[in-house]
Amino acid sequence: MDDAIIFRMSAFSEQGGRKYMEDVVEIRIEYEPTSEASDPDAKIQGQEAEVDQSTAPAPSEIPAPNAPTEPGPVSAMWLESLTDGTDDADDRRRSTTPTDQKVDTRRSVAFFAVFDGHGGREAAYFAREHLWDLLKRQRGFWSKDQSEVCAALRKGFIACHHAMWKQLPEWPKTITGLPSTSGTTASVIVIRGAQMYVAHVGDSAVVVGVKENESAITLQALEVTQDHKPELPKEKERIERLGGSVMKKSGVNRVVWKRPQLTHNGPVRRSTVIDQIPFLAVARSLGDLWSYDFYSGEFVVSPEPDTTVMTLDPKRHRYIILGSDGLWNMMPPKDAVNMCNSHDKMVGPKGMSCACRLGCTALLFWKERMLRADNTTVIVLALQEPSAPSLPVHRDEIVVDMSQGIDHIPFPGTPYNTYEVPKVEREDGMFNEDEIYGEEHEGWTCLEW
């Protein structure tokens, strides 16, 4: 397949200085279904092809988000067709493709997502476990029509949001006894052939490093997503039209949470005193169910994503970076793509991955500015130019060839494993550069295959 993409993949996720780790990553690489299985009227995975808010999974069908899951914030899975059971290696793989679903073993689809939770980890973990499956079940997701795929992405996000609403009674309440205020950003890319579909809510971001011409020394940064900040004219107008408002708190614009005073008992009436609390610094997210407006019947903090389609050209598009705001608050996009570019030129096969380099550098910048580091999560895809020699694969990276099927990916079925490296600190409380970029660093989590 001439339009298939080959890339090196790495990921990094670290708690930073925060009390809780609410960032999670999801990576899935699967076979595409055949045209028969992807027909809009066909059933996929035993479910109707389209899922909307009325057909979202019932709470009994969805494991609780705080149920035991894979340890650590980072997970990945390679899904394969069923084997005949004669190969012991195949038996050890995760073969979760349904027996009644036909797949094309020559084509793969890749899903990458960064979820940055807030107000609790429940929404982020729920999205990691269920968003991909909900997206695949939407009518038009497997279409060759780009507009239909984008529409399916939007419907899948909304279906996930409504599935969270059904799960809300199971989520931990706030310390004041109110329902959970958990929510999450979601920056998602889906790669099929040479097409990259992007869906996004919140202030995580997707950036592409572009080489404008062969003589260019540095890369340009293409910001594929725009942060959904409440002060943006389009977002502020939408919020106010739905009965919400935006207020500043400590210099940050926030969506206001309108709720009865905590001492209020009984039904809410026109005379009920309502507190207006500047609450959330993003205008769109998944899981911020407190923002439902009963008069308009809409969520003031919208779960509907912006969607974009790009045709990837490895001769021009060198890096795709997904990151939470723990990265982007410390590093401009152009610096990030050029750090990956220079890192690949300088660091050999035994060096740390591009994602780990970006994450560790962002954490160092937080420390240098004497700020409490935010949760920091990064996924880096380094696209391989077909005619160019292969760059060295770093120790925490893996090569994926989307044209050759899952069996050609090294170590299929192997999940990410996270580990913490012991702290290494000088007597003056600072860190040597060799310690930051060498074998050891301050508890920052890298990924091993």
C-alpha cells in the first residue's frame, strides 16, 4: 500500500508535582474491518453500528472506572485476528477481535489519545476504557467519506459523555457530598492509510512538525488543534447563549458553576439563592456533567469536539506530538518539534525516546521556574520518509508499519509498562544535565516495551 505510514512511536506520562495523577494515555492498533463488516447497516462487535445518547451503554454494561485496571496511566493494546491455537506465541497475545467480524489483515488503523483529567480521574479513565469502542460503533466511522468519519467522531464523543452520565452515581462524590465533578480533556488522532483524523476537546493539543523544503534547517510547527478556552469569542457566545457565564478568578477565565447554596434543602425554585462559582478553565470537555443546563437541555461545557482531517506526507510531516498542557504550558510547539528533530540527529539507539525527552525537559522547566509541575503526558510519532535511511530506534520506541498488518509490529499484544527511576539529587537540590537526560531522573516515568 503506497499510502501507508511508517512511524516510530513513544510515550511518556508523569504526575509532576500534583497530588493526584489524572493524565492517561490510550493507544490501540487494530486491523480494519472489511467493507462488508464496516457497512453502515452491519453490526460491529455485536452492537448496532450507530450509538447515540439514547443507546449509550447502560451502567451495568460498563465496568466502574475505579475498578482494578492496568497499573499506571499509560496503556496500549494491539488487537489481532484469532489464531488457530497452534502457536504458543499467538496464545500469549491479546486476541480480542470477535469471531464474527471479518478484518483486512493488510490494513491497520491506529488510535492515539491523551486524556487530561480534572476534578478526579474517573472521567479520564472512563474515556480511556470506552471512547475508542464507542467511536468504532458510530455509523460512518469506517466510511471513505471524510465528512462522515468526522461526524462519527463527534457522535462518539457525545455518546461517551452520555455514558459517563449514566455512570455518575458510581463515581466518588465531592467532599461536600455533591456529585462528582470529574471531567477530562481529550485529544485524539486516528490514522487510516495516509489520512489522520483529529478530534479534540479541552486544552491538550496535537501539533505536527513540518519541513517546508529540503534546505530548511528547522521545522515549522502546525498547531492542528486550538485550546477551548472560555474567553474565546465563539466559546463565550455559546456558553452565554446556553445560560452560562464566564468569570475571571486569579487572572484565569473560567466557566461558572451555578448551583444552589450548600445549605439549601428541597426543590430549586426561582427564589432559591444560587452560588456562582468560577470553576473550569476549559469550555469543552468530556464528563463535566455539573454543567448541564435544565432550561436549554444542553451542557454548558460542551462534549462536542472540533474535528480535522490531514493527509500525511512523510516527506513534509516529520513528527506528530500529542501532549497535555503540562507540556505545552512550558514549551512552545515550534520548540517541541525541533527538539524531537535535533534529538533524533544526536541520540543513538540506546538513548531515551523523543517523548521522554520532551516530558523530562518540560518537567525541568517547571522546576526551574519554581512552579509545581502539572501532570505531563506526551505521545510522539516520528514519521519515516520512504526514501530516507531509517533513523535509529531509541530504547523506549517501537516501529509501526501500517501497511503490513499487526503481525509485523514487534511484540504485538505487549502493553506499555511504566516504571519509576530512583531519585538522583545533588546536595544543592538541583539536577545535573547528565542526570536529567541520562539513565536516571527524578521519578519521571518512561515506557518500556
